[in-house]
Amino acid sequence: MAIQPDLSFAPRVAELSHQPVQRCYYCLRCSAGCPAAPFMEYTPAQILRLVQLGQKETLLRSSAIWLCIGCETCGTRCPNEIHAGAVIDALRQMAVAEGVPVGERTVFQLHRAFLDSIRTWGRLHELTMLMQYKLTSRDLFSDLDMGLDMFRKGKIHPWPKRIKGMAQVKGLFEVTGERQTG
């Protein structure tokens, strides 16, 4: 049984991402250059095509939208100047806003830990971010040896420093509607 297309989906994604998704003619250049494509169930080109076809449920439930690393290779290769990464970001926002279960839970947990570090300190503090990620993912020991080695070499600083412009950072989170995790 085929999933019914959502005809309002492509215009909503185009508006949210600020990308001309209807311009894609499936040349596959975005996917050919994407370093994450071999690990995705849908490549960037397929994601754009599914957006055009109104396959909202398929995309919001896929793990592919959580595997994009944001390298911008897709956008630099596109002859129509479509940044598939921005489209994927919009799809992630839609999935979270609609309460769709995250396709790649650990990727989402790392994303949350990163944003929480920025929200708390105004900048990334690797140690607190990694501690939050390790606790929420329950993957406590997989790369402990590398972490200890980085700590010994001074690459991970134990004490965070808060920036002076925290009011501006707070304002950015308010504008975007990004919520603190609980």
C-alpha cells in the first residue's frame, strides 16, 4: 500500500529551508559528493525527490535525515544551488516539532548535548558535552581510552568558561524556539 502524498509538504519544506526544492531535476551530483551517502537509506538526491513527491511520513521517520554531517558538499555541487543540507535541517526540525521518533537516537543525543553546551556556556565545552552525551546514550566506555589521551594532552579542558555575551546567545535560542532538554 502506497503512502498518500502530502501536497503541502514540498512548499512547507521549501519555506522552512529557504531552498528551491522544486528545481531539483535529479542530476545526482549532491549524492555523488556526499560523504555520508553510503550510510544513508536515502541519499540527498533521493531526499529531495521524496520531498517533491510529498512523502512526509517516509522522510520524517527515516534515519537518513539524522546522518547528514552538514559539510555543504551537496550545495556546492548542485547546478540549481539547492543546499540539501538545509532541506535536511528543516526535515529534522519538522520531525522534532511533530514528535516523530528520531531515526538515529545517538546522533540526536550528540546534537542535544552540543546545543545544551552552547546554551549553558555560550560556546562549546567538550567535557560537559561529552559527559552529557555519554550519560544519555549510555555508551560510557566505547572510546574512553581516546578521551583520556586527549585529556592528558590538554585537548579537553576540565573547567568551562562562560562567554560575556550570554544574553545574545539566549536571544538566539529564543528566536529559533530551541528548547532545553529536560
